[in-house]
Amino acid sequence: MTIRPAGGGDVAAIDALLRHCFPAPAEAVLVRDLCIEGDMLLTLVADDAMSADLAGLVAFSRMAVTINDRPVAAAALAPIAVDPAWRHRGVADALIAAGLEHLEAAGIVLCFVLGDPAFYGRFGFAADIAAGFSSPYAGEHFMALPLQGGLIPCGVRGNAAHAAAFARLGTSA
């Protein structure tokens, strides 16, 4: 299994993977729109030399985050997708860990995710860190992970806005 940045030749395989892994095409449309609108920061894929199909994908997009009215370099993790044949084999964990390493190296200060606290908590994401940020996704499933040595303490107040494509996620067909 190889984890690598997605390239132009992966577009059709990424779309097929997302449409296979989710019950509706919303995530495939989200990834397409994030790319077209210039909001995609990083897309990593997991592939197997023995197959033409991708085993998994993780995407990170640009967010508009401020603390004390100052912009902070931040990203949103979404979506993460693993082909059913590759689930429970560490693919998602490897993709997320590699993605967070890339974000750290790129100078991203905060990464947000909306999902299962038990799963994302293993990587250090916490709802109490995200709780200080105004967001339409606020709640127990909205979590943040401080990067760059954990410079963002709990209790910090600010705003966190996902890329515009997320607002359309529920209305995609």
C-alpha cells in the first residue's frame, strides 16, 4: 500500500471511490467543487500496485479561521473514504496520519473535522478545542486538532468557516 498525493490521473478513480463508498454522490461533488473553486489544500490517496482501483482517499480543504480577528492557517479534513475491501486494515489511519504530517509541514495551525469523536479522538482531535469557534457545525461532533506544537489552547475564541462547497453539501444531487 502506497500513500501519495493525488494527481490529475487520479480524478476518475477518486470520483469512482467516493461514489462507491457513500450512499449519495454528495462527497464526490464536494471534492470536485473544492478542487474547481481552488479550496483544496491536499488530497492523498492510498493505492495498491496490484489493482487499478484506489483503496482510500483523504482530503483537506482551506478554511477561513480567525482568533482575535487575526487569520489563522487552518484546514478541514473531509472526506475520508476507504473502499470496503480495504476497511479495518489501517488505511484510514495511515491516510489521516500522513495528511496531518503534510499539514504540519505546510504551516497549518489548526485542523477541523466533523465526525465520530471516538474515531477522530485517536488522532488528537477534540471537541473542547473546537467549542471556542463560532461555526454552523458547532456541537460535540465538531472537533479541532492544534498543529505546530499545540499552540492553540482550549478556551480560545474565534470563527471557523469552511469553504463554500460545504454549504452546498446537503443540497448536492
